Amino acid sequence: MDQEFQKIYFKTIVQGRLEFGTARSFEKVYKMFVQRAEQYHKNQVIFTEEELFDETKLTMEIPRFVGQISEKVYKNTIALLSYCAQFAVTGSIRAWMSESGKIMHYHLMEPTSDKAAVQSFLKGRRLVKEKGKEEEAIKFLNKAIEKYDRHAQAYERRAKVCFRMKNYHDAARDYTKAIGLDPTIPSAYFGRARVHLINKDWELAIEDFNQTLKKSIALQPIYWKARKLKAECHLKLKQFDLAEFDLKLYSNRKFGKDNINNKYIRWSLFQYGCILIKKGEYNEAIVQLNKALEVPPQPKSDITDGEILRMRGIAKKEAGKNGYIKDIKDADKLGDKKAKTLLAALGKK
């Protein structure tokens, strides 16, 4: 069989943005892209220069590419984009190759050159991850911004530090600045949405969580964190149909072992079950509440077995099924106060 027909193609997603800062750097990277694409990679790459480079903004931009690509073309493209990233002063490009929903390859391409703005940002970003180093992190992020005042990523990381320090006004300001400079950063929308949550501005939070979903992909944990928190906002606003949509997607998602979203599966199944009860879909509510009981609770903050058993008892009663009294009594034994009140109302105390 001809070798061309033996190629295997895989789902590939590439998205991101690099900013080069000066016309000189932009022209240099543009020429090197064309040269290396032709000489090193025989033009077997995903993108052409016309698709990527914006001379008016001095940027390379990939809003989102989704396609079926061979591993060879993927690796050629990654090598070329990684090379170009070293000419940039800020930004990042991410790429995923997957098969049947499982990630085969993941690459983050960002500047790591010795430019002052780049090195200050990298030092600041590392310090953001260390508790107790907030002031030092801000100092380096400030330096990055002083060297290049369009450094959207530095504003976004500084906002994160401000949020951690409960300086929510400055956090919102920096998140908004980051979004204005680079509207492709999902964590900037997510961070600003969290400020809205603090202020109980549920509608504004929903808007920013929606943007987080648009700017991220389902292979990223932030996508699902945004969907879960968006569902919470809809619940606060009693927008149960909208909450149901998010909770159903979230509850049915299979997360990897170390994915932070696993912490909220029990909560989402419980909330989904409660909405189904409100809709009169009692049998399906029982199914979801059974699933919730099978998920081990998270320490201190999760839905209790008593709460789940009480709601399952209500669903069983409304569905005309046996065992609802036992569920509510079991919930009472586990200390669920609402179960005790419910038993009294049913005359089963």
C-alpha cells in the first residue's frame, strides 16, 4: 500500500497568541517562519504565514484550529511554533493531539528568551505558585509590565496574587486590563468571574464564565471549573433549566485521576438530582442521587450522605416507589435536620 495512504490522522487543537513587540522582531520571525517551514519541514506544517501573522498588531494569532492531522505534521508544526515563540515578548500557544478523547501529545509554547520582560515574568509567575511570596511575585510582575506595558499575562498573574491577598478591586482591574490586551486568555475571564462571585454579581460572573468556556477547550481543567461555577450562579438565580444543562455535562464527564474537578462530582450529581425532582423527573433523579452516593465525599465541604438520602426519599415518594421512609429515616440517623422535620410532617417521627 502506498505510504501516503498508511498515514493515520488524529484530532488536533491549536490555539494561542504571541506578541513580538517591535517591527524588527516581527519582521525577523516572519522571515524565519517562511524559511524554516520550507527548508526544514518541506511545508508539511498546519499553517501558512498568511494565516498566522498580523503585521498591524505585530502578533502571531491562532484563535482556534481543530482538525485531523498526522503526527509528523503535528510535530513539524510544534517545532516551528516553538522556535517562533522565542522571538516573542509575551503570549503562549497550546496544542493538543488526542485519540478517542485521550491526550496523546500536549505542548505549551511560550517565550523563554533572555529578554528582560520575559525573564521578569517567568520569575514572577514561579513565585505566584509559592505561598508567602506574594509581594516578591508582584515585584517581578511589575518589572515585566514596566519593560513591556502590553504584557497581558503579567497583568493576569498579578491579578491572581491580588485576589489571593483579598485585594479584589485591584484584581478586577488587572484581569480587565489583561482581557483588553489579549482577549484569548481564559484564566483572565475565570479570575474576574471569581471576583464577581465574591461581590455576589451572579449575572456578571455568568458572562465571564461563558467567555472562559469559549476561550478554553474541554481538555483543560479550567473549562470544567468554569462550567461548575456557572451552574452555581444559575442556581443562585433560580435558573434551573440553565443550571441543569451545565450540571448534566459536568456530571457525565470522566475526569483523569488527578483532575481537580473530581472534587465536585458528588456535589454536581446531587444538584442535578434536585433539579430533576423540581422538574418531576423522579426516576431519573433517583438514578443521579444513587450515583452521588457512590462517590466518596470530600472532607468538610461536600454534600453529606444524609442530604442525598433525604432527597432520594422524596424522589421515591413522588415516584410511588417503596423505601422512601427508610431513606428519610436513615438521613435522620445521620444527623440531617431537614429529614427529622420531614418525618414529622409525614407522621413518621
